[in-house]
Amino acid sequence: MANASTAFPPLTLDPTLFKPAFDLSNTFTQSLLQAQRMQLDAFVAWQQALTAMGQELWDEWVCHCAGGVPIDA
């Protein structure tokens, strides 16, 4: 019966063997982060538009119903 150390030679892995897989994973992760960043930018722009619309409606209400001049902060 063969000895266990002679039956299987030691496993040597070249570190460059995994580089393409790591590069692909990195590219995929970066594209996902970029898509999420674009979604967040769109959400922030939408919120700013709603804020401006709400401020405009408030100013119109103050001028029309409260009889005053809106105070811009």
C-alpha cells in the first residue's frame, strides 16, 4: 500500500490563476455600485424637486390665505 504522502503530490497553486476570476468579480461589483449610485442620485434629485414644489405651494398659500409675505429661510 502506498504512503499517503507519495500517493498525492503536494498541491501548488499559482496566485495568478485566480486573477481573471477576481477581475471579473471586481468589475461586476463596481458596475453594481455604480448602478446603485445612479439610483441614489435620481432619488435625491426627485426629493429636491418635491421639496421645491412644496416650498412653492407653501409660499403661495401664505401669500393668498394668510395675507403675508413668505419668509425664505
